[in-house]
Amino acid sequence: MALLSVEELSVTFTAKGRKDSTAVDGVSFDVDQGQVVGLVGESGCGKSVTSLALMGLLPGKGVKVGGRAEFDGKDLLSMSPRKLRDMRGSQLAMIFQDPLSSLNPVVPIGVQVTEILERHRGLKGEAARKEAANLLDRVGIPDPTRRLKEYPHQLSGGMRQRALIAMAVACAPRLLIADEPTTALDVTIQAQILELLKELVDQEGTALLMITHDLGVVAGLCDQVNVLYAGRAVESAGRRELFAHPTHPYAHGLLGSIPRLDAPRGEPLSPIRGSINDRIAWADGCAFAPRCDYYTMECLTGTPELTEPRAAGHQVRCVNPVLPKPKAEVSA
Amino acid sequence: MSLLELDDVKVHFPVRKGVLFNRTVGHVYAVDGVSLKVEAGQTYGLVGESGCGKTTLGRGVLRLVDITDGEVVFDGTDLAKLPEEEMRRYRRRLQMVFQDPLGSLNPRQNIESILSEGMAAHGIGKDQDERRERIKEILAKVGLPTNALSRYPHEFSGGQRQRIGIARALVLEPDVIICDEPVSALDVSVQAQVINLLEELQESMGLTYLVIAHDLAVVRHISDVIGVMYLGSLVEEAPSDALYAGPKHPYTKALMSAVPVPDPEVEDRRERILLQGDLPSPANPPAGCRFHTRCPWAQDRCAAERPVLTDVGDGHKVACHFAAEIEAGTLELTRPTGIEAVTETKAVAAEGPDADKVAIPAQSSGDQPAEKKAEKQEQDSAEADALAKADALAKADAPVEADAPAKAEAPAGADEAAEADALAKTDDVPPADDADAGKADADDADAPESDASGAESAKTG
């Protein structure tokens, strides 16, 4: 039994006088204890909305959420707001992309960290302050007692992200959702934060749902990777399997379009044509078909199902997967 | 003679205080003495993290910001000393592509108006009809439909907007295009389209690029020569392949080792140098070598004397006093990095299972680690203090770890601790006050004094 089991999650935004827009269109994945699961995709693929839906942070009006998301046997989507509030912060925690806008600018860091300790762990006064200093120290913020009195703007970007992580792990949550935790940071700071996340997962056995657009980050961190496109998972595999044999034309194309630091110079990149706006509804066929190099008329007849073309656990939603090409290259 | 030559360019922004007298109380040294040469038909990549001054330098070349000192020689003319009106005419030949394609296009002008404005200003084309024909040619070159002419920026996707930005530069038939983060606002799949477009255009039109970007992989992909900037000055400059094959400056080494590669095989083997802390403020840059506050190899001389960019052969230039020593491996580390851990772990791995206990004496201050442990496991600090005094005793002190869960990664923790211990006995390493080091997992194990490292491994074990 997985710690978090998401089945056919869908999120549709509705507005008067406009067509419904479906951001997440049937996403399913499992996260086990101590596992790092990645949701990868470009902007507009529904990865952030997925995380907000799981945390119950979507607005109540104008949003239709469907499917199931069971955390430890309890459905998060149908849970009462009061119960969900108890869960958030203590069992489930989230790290956001932009650390400056996720921290309250007019409240010192210390108050923001102790708030969680008071709410969920019942610590008060000096004890809470001491624990807060411990937490900051643990995520690698030097001189934590001084930092507790400072405001978010006095901290550097990397330090703010560390403070957010400290708040997220304050109650030793069982599931940590990190939504693009390093996107706003420089590479050297990114490396520090990724090491910190890795360490937390290793030590505490926390499950981590990593949401990112950066395949490089995924390659170093995630056990299981789900590639999303237009609100659906198009490929799901262990990281080694995925990077060695990307099978969905989108995943394949994505890897082909990244300039690699270790690649020899002069080789042109092989980008995917068009943009995310060139897509069709999943109900009519494969949403990626208009951009796909491999598409046939078959792609336009109904939603393709997730199938297992290769190794166990490697699932692909495609009727014309990129199978023969890598093999031909190997034999040639 | 290079097409574009920068000689000791400085851009300092005054910091003012007070209302009435507007005193200048200091300067932000955004660009502080950069010299570089861009050859015709080539691409010079300028790379660095946010705040290193790379964008200011690019804007300084076009005189979009005032240059405090230095020369910008373009095709034999020093742009820095040109009167404003003459400079305006020179800007036809030096164009810029900006980072944010939406922010740099006027939302109330259609594409034809955006593209023809510059042409009219510089007197290209007799009338609007002739300009329109020229614009259509360029639109085809950058891969936009001709019906784009009457449309407005918001109707385009991010990638298309960036193509419009490139087209705006191209219609003036420039010699040099300065691309400031040309692809960082775009999605990966679209990013590749724009990179390929830039390369095709360079080939077909013989353009010279100065590409400014933070993404080392992108810069390496398109540049012939790369300059690495740190806090307002170049620390290393080399041909693209040479820089990748053998970075010589410690900052470049760290930067390159921090870039994730989308390949698990590479990721698992990658040696990392984790820098500690953040970029110092350019308003108050460190004396001597700007990097010495974070450099893993920093020596006394680095704090006193600022190194100059010197050629070490084959056009590879580096600004470091000790580049050769670091290369030869004769310089001892003064701060923890990931490098040593990789090799030394193997050597001490033999110490085996009880090695993780010895990590505790490696902590320098008795109080902090004790506090830390109290957080996870109820340890009395007296025990920790006792341990801190003698490492020999500590080895025997097994119960410390008794309640820690035995995990799969225990061997790694053991190695780390063992190594920390080994070093603690022999090495004379100043205290690492920055606990970042401890977060570096096994990589950072060569920091015996880093209390975080010790405490973490104690917990892991």
C-alpha cells in the first residue's frame, strides 16, 4: 500500500461565459514511503495544479476536482477542511517555487517557523523558539538565533528557500511536496538545496514528490519519474529506465532538446516543433499528435491508454512509441 | 583585430543617501575591470550567476548604462567616448535581444510597427512598402508567418515572441547581436528551437554574438569562447571545449560541477564541489580575489592580492594565484568540498561499521552538536562533550548510535565519518562556520570541524 496513491485526478477550471479549461486530465501515480517521485513537464502541463489539488489549496469556487487521492488510506480530496488543516503541515508539507512570495514579508522568520510548531506540536514560548533555531540550524542556516529575528527580505534567496524547507520539515511530515524548489535559484545554490533535500529523504524516510521542469534535477534525485503532457502522464518509469530508453515521442524529444554540458559541441539540438498551444483534447486522441514526428491516423482515434512496452513499471501512453530507433542505432 | 574589444571596462553605480545633498556614500561595483575580445563571426558566451554583472556588461557595450571607465572598441571606434548622437547611429550595427520577450515588445504596437520603427529611425528602406518587403524576408528567416505583421505581441507564444525580438534585431542588418539570456524564459522544447535558429542565422548571415546567460550548458552549446564572470570580473576565459575539458579556476570548477546533467549514469558518478554561502554584495566586494570568501582552496595571499587574468596557454586565461597548484593537486583544501570525499572514502572504508561513531569527536564546539542531537535523539550533552575531548575514547562509545535506525545508506555514512575522523587527527583545518558543509552528504566529509557534518552522520548511522 503506497503512502500516497493518486488515481485519475482531474482538475477543471470553470468560468461563466467561457469554455471549461482542464488543467489536469486524469493523472495517476503512487508515492511510497521514502521514495522520491518526480512529476516532470513544461509549463502548462498541470504539474503545479496537481500539487495544489493534493494539498487542498485550490480555490473552492470555479474549480472541479475529480478522481481520488488517498494518503495513508484517507481520501484527501473529500476530506473536511478542518481535518485537512490538521494534516497539512504535520503529515503533508509543501515547498514552493518562489521563497520570497511564500513567506510573509512583514513577519520575522522566527514567528513564521514557531507558528507551525505551536499549531501542530503544541510547543510554546522558549521551547518553540529553541526548536525553531534547531530547525534552521539543521537546514544549514548559520547563526540561527539571529536569523530568527530577521525578516524574509534580509535573507538571500538560498537562505529563504532553506527557511521554507525548515518550516516544511518542522513536524517531520510523511510526505513532502516540492514544487520547483530550485527554479528561482542559481546553480551553485541549487546544488546545495538538492543535497539538503536528498539528505532529509535519506534520514527521515520522508516521501518526496518533486515537481520540476528540469530533467537534470530529476536524473539525480528521483526514483520514479512521471512525464506529464497537457494534464496527463505520458510516460512513467524508473529514472534509469526513462533516461536510457525514453519511449514516448514527447519524452524522447524533450531529452533531445536539452543542451548537455557533457555533449560534444557542434551537434545541433533536435527540438520538438510547435509549442504547447498546438494540442488537441485528450478525448479526441493524443494531445501531443500535432507536434509529434511519429504520428499516424491511429493517434487521432480516442485517448491512448498507458501500456507497458518494455520493462516492468515502464508505462507509456502512445500507440506509436519510439521503440525501434534506439535499437537500430545500437546495432548499426 | 577583433570586431569588438573591451578593455578594462568598469561600470560602477553610485549609492546615494540624503535628500538635499544627495551624497554619494559608496558604489556598487557591478562590472569592475573586464577585458575581452569578440572575433567576427564567432560567439562569445558570458556566463555567471545572478548578480555577477554579466547583464550590466552587455548593456554597457551598447551604452544603455554609462561606462565609468575603460574602452569598448568596435570596429576600430571607441564607443565609450562617442557623443550620444553618433552612438545612436552605431547601435544599428550592434543590436540586442532581451531576456523577457513580452516585456521588451510594446503591447500596443503591431509587429510591423515594432519591426519598422528601427528601420525608419536608421533610414533603411525608401518607404514603408520597401520596409515591409524586407520585414517579410526576415520573418520567413526566423520562422514566423507573414500574417504576423498585423498582429500584436500578446497573440504570440513565448517562443514566437523571442523570434520577433530576434527579427527586430535582424532587420537593421547588424554586425553584432548581444543576446541577454535569450532562452531562459522559454520552455525546454522551445528553447532548443530558438538556439538552433540563432545558430542557423549566424551561419547564413555571418553574425557575431555576445551571448549572456546563466545556463552553462546553453552557453557551452552555442559559444566558441566562454568567459566566466564572478562578482564583476572575469575569472576564466577559454575556448568552449577547453573550458569544459579542464576548468582551471575554482569557481568554474564548482559551477560546472553544480550543473545537473539529464542522465542518471552521469549524475551518480558526478563529483561535486559544493560552494558554501552566497555571493557577497557587489557594493562591498571582498578585498583581494573576489572569490576567496567561498573558495575551497583560499590561501592568505588570496585575501591580500587580486589576481589578474593571465594566459596559461592555448588561449586559456585564468585569474587565480594558485591555478597551477590546484591543477597539480599540491594545494591543500582550506574549506570542505566534494572532491576529496570521492577518493578518500575508499581509502578509509575499511574502518567499517563502527566508524560512524567517531564522527562526534570531530565536532569542534561542544554545545551546538549537543543541541542538535537533542532534537532528534535524547542525548545528554555531557556525553557529547566527553566525546568531543577524545576521539580515541569515542570509538569505544558505541551506544550513541544504538537507537538510530540501520539504513541502507549506512555504509556511506560510515565512510564519511571514518574519513572525517582520519582527517581530524592529521589535518589542520580551520573551523567551517558555515553549516552548509554538513548538508553535502558524503561529499563534504572532509570537514572534520564542521559540526553539522558530524551530527548528521551520527544521525544517519
